[in-house]
Amino acid sequence: MTSFFDFSDAAVAELARLDAARALQEDVGAGDLTAGLIDPTRRARAHVLAREAAVICGIPWAQAALQQVDPEVRLTWRVQEGQRCTPDQVVLEMEGSARALLTAERTALNFLQLLSAVATKTASYVDAVQSVPGNRAQIVDTRKTLPGLRLAQKYAVRTGGGTNHRIGLYDAVLIKENHIAAAGSVTAVLARAALVAPSAKFVEIEVETLAQLKEALNAGASMVLLDNMSLATLREAVQLNAGRAILEVSGGVNLSTVRDIAATGVDRISIGALTKDVQATDFSMRFIADLTA
């Protein structure tokens, strides 16, 4: 399943450029008063250290921030996008205007620490379910993202080995309990979806009981979200489904439960915490040489 955003290298580079420009405007405004204390002719060499193990993500955003402040900055990445780093490993070396490096530092690190955190958390879930015999479950994100950074965070989920759900309300249909109540029934709302959203990438319906699942399958549902069901009920749902629809699970998912959920035989496990409850990866930038002649 794909979204309207293709995540090609060119599209990601443009997204990163726009995000970085907005972030720099927010931080720098009319000018960096503190960096103004530094001689504008001074050049420096610096590096970025990862203080903890992580999956590196956000290189296009960090580069965009640094290059917008100093178009001539020289960047050498020692760990590439999607690769894992170890504690105290140098992930980036740079040379450029000392003023510019100081001005762009926080914006570049903010992107790197957020997106690496999302990718790392995603990878931990992907690794967990891969060890389940016969696993078929993909780890999937949600719309629980930071406002204005949804595409960046969904890119980070992909970098960590996860799968994107719908990007927003515009590209796919997810029918929840209130939609069902307003439409009158599972059958009625699915019939309505076929009429009003023919261009949707997919139509998914959330069910809370096996009776609702059976009704959805009888109404031709091709994708069903099983909400907050016990493991025993999930196993029954998989048997009842018999491969007719893609089954996704949400609710009660964490690293302690995800393996057991995957073992039920479901196809997808959606986890809001991938993008909502993240602890920033710890990076720091240090000047290591004055290059001024």
C-alpha cells in the first residue's frame, strides 16, 4: 500500500529543505545574536557524536539545515541513513563557517534526534516480531504525529523497517465506531464508503467484536482493524477471517506484548507510540579544530 507521498530521494530532499527552512526561521528569526559574537571569517571543524546506540535517521534534514546556513559547508557522514551507530561513535564530520555551524547546530540536531528516535523505536518492534515463528505481521504507524512533521516521522518509520498507514484523512478511509454508529451499521457504512471514496488507497473498518468482524467480512470488507481484543479473541478472528481480509491490530501494543500479538497470525500491528511517545536520541556537536589561517 502506498500513499500520495512517494518518499523518493528527490521528494524527501525537498521535504527536508522545506522543514529545515521553517525550523530555522523559528529558531533564528532576524538573526543569531549569540553567534554574532564570533568572528565571521573564522572557520572550524566539528563532529557530531551519538551518545547512545540508535538507527540513524534524518540525514536529509540535518544536511538541509546546515547547508541553508552555510552553502559551502563540507559534510562527511560516518554512519549512513538507516545504519546503526554505537555509543560515542562519530556519525558526522563537518567543516565550515564557525558562525554558521553554531547557528545551525540545534536545528540539525533536533531533526537528527527526533527522527533517529522514531526509526530506532520502530526497529525495536520490527526486530521483536521477526523472531516469531511464521510471523507475517508488519509494524505500522498511525496519525499520532507531531503537527507539521508527519511526513518526516513517517519517513523515519520506514527507515526503521516499519510500514506507513494512511498519511492523512485524504488518502484512505478508516471507519471507526462513531462512523458506524452514525451510518447505522457495519454493512451500511461499508456500502457508503464504496460510493463516496472510490479513489481511496484502501477502506478499512474497525471492529470490536467477532460479530462485527463477521458482518464486515460478509459485507465485503478487505481490511479490518481489530481493536483492543484479547489474544484468544485475536486467534479466533484469524480463524474466522480465513485469509479473506487483511487483519490489523491496535490497542495494548508494547514491546512486552507485540510478539504474542504477532503469533496470532494477524497481518499488521499499528502502534501510535512509534511517533507519539518517543525519547529523543542523544547527539552532541563538538568543535575539534580552528581552521582559520
